[in-house]
Amino acid sequence: MNIRSRILPVVLLASAAFLLGLTSGPSPRSARRSGHPIDIVLRSLGVQAASAEDTDAAFAAYSEALDVLKHEYAPVAIDAKKTKDLTYAAIEGMLASLNDPFTGFLDQDEWRQMQQTTQGSFEGIGAVLEPVGKDVRVVRPLPGSPATKAGVKAGDTILSVGTHDIKTGKLIKTTPTLGMDISSVVKLIKGPKGTRVTITMLRRGAPKPISFVLTRMHIEPPVVTSKMADPARKVGHIVLNEFNEKSAVQLDKAVSDLRAQGMKGLVFDLRYNPGGLLTAAVEVASRFVSSGPVVLVQEKNGRRAAIRTRRVQRYTGIPIVVLINENSASASEIVAGAIKDTKAGTLVGKHTFGKGLVQTLFPLANDTALRLTTAKYFTPSGRDINNKFDEEHRPIFNTGGIAPDIEVEQSKLWLDQDFEDTKNDTQLARAVAEVHKQMTAGVVSVRP
């Protein structure tokens, strides 16, 4: 990663799910099957079209092949749209030949969705999805969203999506979605605010499928949620869902609110956090780490650059316990690694995802982009957290990542990402107990 003025926001993602109206990438769990987590740098790219003299033989062969297709292929007409599709397929094929699961091409929709991810807002129905086998399931509806207001619930499986005419609002087509990949389902559901979509769900225990007619709206999902996990012992609990432009501000507000309630110790929850902006990760880590590097970035030439803490408000005077699991990825691992290396807090939970490669996003013509692996990152102590790869360049999980200081298995009764279910959340209970233990012993994790 070249630290120069033309670099735009840095993103480190291995997204936990899909926000409806926003495809945020493959999940750490699905990436364990498909091998596609993402760590990204966004860089502007000035590309000049190659002149005829500069075009090599391989590129000339591609141009000639496309020209022959356009003029001679009989089954279908190679019009402008088909030419675009063929060209995009050629780019995807070129990148696939690198055998790098983290490198890829983003079409217009995917590039737009990636930009929305970093901004922390989008237009849709306000629900988080995940792939389950060959189907797509709701992880959770977002507070105040059309999905929540209509009664969509966590665990609902999407059976079909109905498309409505934008002008009249009438239902014009219903598409079955069982067996459809999550990206295709998201594309059916997303759309401009004020437009309608019908979604039919299968709900466990319901006698028949349930249909919802939803009006899309502008969604700004909360990045941070907080509450007193143990009011009697003054232990706060903050969940950070991802690292975007709003993360640090919302985190500061949550800490301030909990301090006003008398908080004396904090559980900082990074479970299922897929990552996000590197700048946000550095901002967040700087609130826990008093000084020094937050992360080391190694470029293609082998040179490492340290990204150091920022001058921000620090959460001093209280013990900090960080909750992590196998779906804490990328930017989450940067923050967890910085806190562990500097002993600014205690890590509780399970081994993290293990993603230490950086991709750079290069915007291209026609609102598309390339996602290329360009660098590696290391924790402040120089530890390489990236998983090793097999002979087919697939990640071997648990060969990288960050190990917790205290390993805790989660209860099988706890539904993934149901942070409201504190009764069955054994990892949270252990984290709260550890915070209280440190409070009793007078431990202060973060010092001025």
C-alpha cells in the first residue's frame, strides 16, 4: 500500500452478511467455504488507453476475437450490452487465472454497494441476510426499518421476491429464490427509496409462508449498540458491527452514555464484525491503545510502514475485555491485535478469522472497479495473522488469526448475532465476569 495523496479511504472487509439494498461481500463463514474475504485499499487509478503500437499480441488477439464474435456469431446478436457482458467476463477470467480468491472485478452494482458500505447508509428494506446452505436467511431486521415494522424476524428464509412496477406500484413478477445465491437475492430486493417489493418468507413454526409488501427507504443502520450488561456491577457492553465512517463517533457516544450510567468496566464486542475502513479501525484502536503503531503494512516491495495511533479521546481508567470469535475479521483483527500486543485489554472468546492480506480497489471506467491483492498487514509486534494456503490457494483456517487470552465456547442455544439473548450468551457472561474480576483487582486496561 503506497501512502500517498492519491489514496482514498482504506477498507478491510470480510463482511458478515448482506444488508438488503447493500451487498457488503461474502461472510467469514461463507468465505470459509468459498475463500473470499476482503481486505481493501481504495486507490484512484489513472489509466491511459494503450495505443495500437503498444498493444501486445495477446491483447490484439482478444480484440480480434471480440470483433469476430460481433460480426460472425449467429445464435444471438452481439449488441452493445452483450459486448459489455463479454468484456466483463474476459476481465473476470483474466483475474481468475491468478488463482487468487481475494482478487476480483466489481461491476456497477457491486462497486456502488462497496461505496455504500464505507459510507454506512443505503436504500433498501433494512435487514441483514446470510447464506444458509443453498438458501438465504434473515440474520436480523434493523431497528426502525421497513422490515422491522412489517414483522420480518431473524431466521426467516426467503422463498420468493416480487418485483413491482416503479410507476404504478403493481406486482409484475415473482421470482422463486430457493437455491439462488445471496448476491442475486439482494439484487432482487434492493431498489430506490419509495418503491415497493414483496418478499415471501418461510418461518419456523408458521403453518404457511408469510408475505410482506415493503416500501424501501433510506437506511442508516446503527454501527454501535450499547447497554449496561451488569448494572449492579457497572459493566457496560458495546457491540461494534463494522468499521465505517460513523463508527468512531457512535462509539464515543456509547461510551459517554454508559459512563453517565456509572460504567466502571467495558466489554467491547467484535464478534461477527467483518471489518471495514482501515481509517476507522485506526481511529477505534487509538481509543484503547495509548501510543505506538496500530498496524504494520507491508507493500509489494517488502517495505513495512507503521500506521500509528491518532490523537483522539481515550477510554482511560477502566478495564477492557474484547470479545472475538471466528467471524471477527480484517479490521476487527487489526483492533484486537493492537489491543492484545499492547496489553491494553484482555481478549475473550474464540480464535479470529485470519485475514492479513490487503486488496486495493482501483476505480475503472463505466463505474466499475478492480479489487487486487497488493499488500499484507501485521500486528504491532510484527505477527503475521494471515491464514496459510493449500496447493489450490485456498485458505487453511486456524493457521492464522488471533487467539483469545481466555478461550470460551459459545452455547449451542445462542442464535448467531442475537446480542439481545444474554441468557444463553456464555461468551458475554465470561467476559463480564473477567471485567468484574479486573475491577476488583484494580486493573486498568487503558492508561492516559
